[in-house]
Amino acid sequence: MKRVRYGSAAWTAWLRGLPRAATPDPAIERAVAAILRQVERGGDRALVRLGARFDGVSLTPRALRVPAREIRVLARRADRAVVRGLRAMAERIEDFHRRQRGNGFRVPLPGGSWMEESVLPLDSAGLYVPGGAGAYPSSVLMAAIPARVAGVPRLQVATPPRTLVESPAVAAALLLAGLEDDVFRLGGAQAIGALAYGTETVPAVAKIVGPGNAFVAAAKRQVRGRVEIDQEAGPSEVAILADDTADPGWVAADLLAQAEHGSGLETVVLVTPSGALADETARLVASGVSSIANRAQARRALRRNAAVVSVRDLDEGVAAVNALAPEHAEVLARGAAALARRVVAGAVFVGPYAPVAVGDYGIGPNHVLPTGGAARYSSALSVREFERRQSTVRLTRAGLASVTEGMVRVAMAEGFRGHAQSLLTRFEG
């Protein structure tokens, strides 16, 4: 792990080199644009052709949708203990997200008039579930449950053709979420195109959520406007703000847990005023890499993006963490609860018994979080992401009369005589 002091030239150079949000690769953008054009123009035939090219599978349009019975059969192959864990996760996630549902409000106006804001579910959403090493059943629950709680009536899943066979736990998660009737064998940019544009077999949706590789992220960027998307998922990040009360073994374990995600681009950071904690944590991280998954990629991430950031005190530590605006932040220090309220991150974990791993595995809040510094302006996936707000105005004649004079003056000042007349005509004759 690099050693840098907050505010130094080395700090600035290291910070600038981290993966940041919205830095697309032009070559990938061009390739994805070509794929999306094929899907938009060719529909099912294009999906079949692209599936053969990119996934190495021969499908027919009829085989694009996975039969529910197939998902049930595959789900039975999942380890029973894993399924029990997923079921417990689902219950905690649902309990947390039910508290997010919006209620709207009504404001009374003079003369029996009123205006209100209604909170309504989107009419449809598409959930992208990656395959291969990124086929995480926990992420299925994190995307599907908020949508269900919001009341979205039509949910569809797109996942690469081999995902369910290779990862029966994903099939089990789909079954737990009640999505077994709406799963399509589609991966990559073509899956995003199908969900955005619709084909003969795949209905279009209003919003697409879920992580994916660089091609999936590029496709989501390019179809935004036709549909809404959640956010661009980047490499995992954790910043731990800790002082000399923290256990260096626990700190090292939490850093290594994020480094093992497998992209080789993860950001793992210890921010501390304690030289002793910095030294021992760095030593334990270096010696512990051999014990985690994806060791080669983890070593790459630790070489590229990992750092121990030295700060004068915890106040400066908060400033350092907020400059990163990481996906996850842990606070392991004196006064942790008060410090945590000042931290900017996708999710904050407070105290020695709340490692990031409890968020990854369904303590309740969503683990689909902003990365690349986007926590400065965006939030975790939630029920709110599957809702829309709609205003309604009901005015009586008296109610309109009470506001017309001022509105007419503003409309005329802006040069919109037709707007003014639209109001005035109701009182003529």
C-alpha cells in the first residue's frame, strides 16, 4: 500500500489516478453503439446473432425467455444453507426498504382548491444480472426487492445464457424474488438494448438497473433518455477512518475484503493519524493477500489504488474521506457516531462490529452504491429509484381568481401573452 500524507503533492497525484465516475473508453463506446443499432433494427434476430457471437450459444427467438420450470429446477441445485441465508437476507432487505416508500402529500388552497403530489410506481423495470465471476445472488435481491416494494407491476431480468446453470444460487434468488416468469437469456450490451428498445420477445421497460462490465455500463449510458438507468457501477471502494483504538487485524481484514472483488481496480484506503496503526495494517494487508479470493487481481489493486493516508487528526481524516466520497466508509475511532454523521460516502459503517461485509450480505440497506466519487451527488439504490412523483392541481373558480393577477403579470413580463390569456379568458363575458 502506498503511504501518502493528506494534502501533499503525492496525495493529489494518487487521488487523480483513482478510477472516477463517467470516464468512458471511446473504443468501447463505439462498439456498444454498433451493437445497440443492431438490436434496435433487428430485434430478436439480432439478439440471436449477437448471442452466438459474444456468448458462444446457439439460441432461437423462442429460447430467449427462460421457462419458469427451468429456473425452479436449477434453483433446487443450490446449496440449501445458501438458500436459507438468501431467504434471511431477503427478509431483512425487505423490512428496511418498506420504510422508504413515499406517501405523497396534499396542500389545501383557498376556495376548496387543492394541489397534491402522488407517489406512483414505474410501470416496468429491467434488472441486469451479470454472469461469470459477477453472478451474485445477493445483488439479485438488492435490485428486485426495492422494485417489488415500490409496486412495479412488471419486472424483467436479463442475464447471460450460462449464468443460471453455472450459478444455481442466482436461480434460487430469482425464485425467492418471484421473478421466475420473466427471465431472458441475454447478456452484455445487447441485453441492455433489448430492455431499452424492446423486441418481438423482450418487452421494453422504463428503467434498467444492475451492475455489469464496461460494455454494459456503456450501453446503459447510451440508452439513457430512451429509458432511465440507475448508475454506473465501478470498482469496489472502501475508506476506513481509524485511530489508535482500532484493531489493525480487523482493519486489514476489511481492506482485503474489498480488494478481493476481482477487477484489479478496487480502491482500499486507510485514513489515520496513528503511525503505529498505519504500519501494522500495511504489514497485515501485505501478508494476508494469499488468504483471499482473486489474489492476482487483489495484488494489482493494492499496487495501483491502495493507500495509507496520514492525517494530523480525525477532523482532517473526515476531510480526506470526503475528498474520496467512497462507495463504503468505515469509522473505527473515538466518537465514531459523531464522526460518521460528517462523512460523505455511499454507505457508512460505524464501530468495530459493523464491517462493510454486513452491508454486502444483506443487513438491510442496499449494497448497490455510487462509486468513483459519485457519492457526492447520488445515493444507494432504493425504493425511490422505482417510483415517480406526479403533481395534480384542482382549482375552483375562486381559487383561480385568487392567483390570476400575479400570474398574469409574470406571464406578460416573460413575453407570453398566450399564457396570460389562458388565465384571463376564464373570467371574460
